[in-house]
Amino acid sequence: MKMIEVSTTDRWMAPPDVNLGYELFKPVNQGLVQICRGMISRNGPSHDWTHVVEVALAGVEIAKRLKLDVLPFLLAALCHDIFSDTDRPEHHLLAGNWVRENLGAFESKALVEVVARMCEQHRASYKGEYSGIMEEAFASADRGLVGIDRDARMYERAVKYAIERNGCSIVRACEISAQHIREKFGKGGYAKWPALYVRLFGDELEAMQDRIASRPYASHVLDVLCNARLLNRKEIPTDDPGCYVPRKGAKVIPFKKEQKDA
């Protein structure tokens, strides 16, 4: 059976709407917004402008709950992934250095240092202690707000990343993503959940991890994406379920080592 191959020019991998986030980032210097957006445009579809907007929205929500200033979250959202496509393993450190060297043209020195640390400590694989509430709150924002209505976006990003890195079919990407999501965000996964995040969203997080455990195969990932109308079920081969539900004893090739830093 012929598998459907998807390239980065496919409709599903198209760049985000140019107006996305326009109102959200109005409080930020628009020259800075354009600089960061230009740098982000080099990234793949899993760390694109849509991701930046989602992190900013989560940051604003968390900042309001904690009665924190919103501006640092908008700035960190803009800057945290600007080197994601340049050097993924070190992109957080590169972003922090860039902020220290360039953000001073737009913001105060004290704010620049806070935003730099927010960028440096945002990753799910970060193992150190957070410098303060701002850094921990932004790391929480980068995890995204959780809920059953957000599951599809989590799987969409993972599948697009797998397609981008491996040049594989949607079905194969769903196999890779199902395993990746379990290993990263499932119970006992390697992603670090800030204590603040657990305090704010603990019940929702536990429910999400239960859903992840109940969706171990590509077929479940496809169901989530199709039900959210992110994929057209008619475009997915279904006459041989074995092609995307691993048979007993079948091995699923895991993400490449560097992909654990996604």
C-alpha cells in the first residue's frame, strides 16, 4: 500500500497567518517584534510563530494569575526560540546571550537580565534550579496550558517535527510522535514540570498524562488530529490498520538523540 508522503511545502506545514499575535504583542516595541519574527521564520513548523504566540498566551495567563508583570513574558516568548533552528541543543543559551547583547536597545538593563534568564531556563530538559518566580513561571508557560482541547496541538507539533527531521509519511510520523510524547510528557517522562506548573495545573496535567498512556499507538494520534480537523481522514490509509498500529513485537524507531531536546 502506498503511503502518503508529506513535504514541508504541504498545506498542513504552511507558515502561520502573518496577522497572528498582532494584538497580543502590541505592548512590545514593534521593531523588536519584526527582528524576532524574522529569526523565528527560519525555524521548522514545531517551533514557529504559532508556538511563540501560544507560549505568550500561556505566559499572560500565568502572569495574571500570579499578579506578575506581563511584559517580560511577551519578551521572553519572542526571544526564547530564535536560535531553535541554528543550534537546537544550545538554543536557550544562545537566546540568553542575544537578549543581553541586543534587548538593551529597547528595554531597561534590569529587565534585560530577567528576560535572558527566562530564555535560558525555559526548556523541558532543564535540570537546574530556577533563579526566581519569573524564570519558573516562563518555563511553565513554555509547557503550554493543558486540557483535552489542547492535546491535538501537542501531537500536531510532534508530528510536524518528526516529518521535518525524518522526511517520513504522516503515519510514520505519528508512530514516532506517540513514543516521543510518552517518553517526554507521560508519567515518569524526562520533561521537567516546574513545581509552580504542578501547583497551577496539577489536576489537568495528571489527566493529560492519563490520556497519553491510553494512546500508545499511531492510530490514536491520528484519531486526535483528525477529530480536531487538523488532518483529513480521507487522506490517511486505513485499509491496513497494521501499517500504523505496531503489531505485537514490532519495534518503533525512536526519535534521534538530538530530538529529545525538542
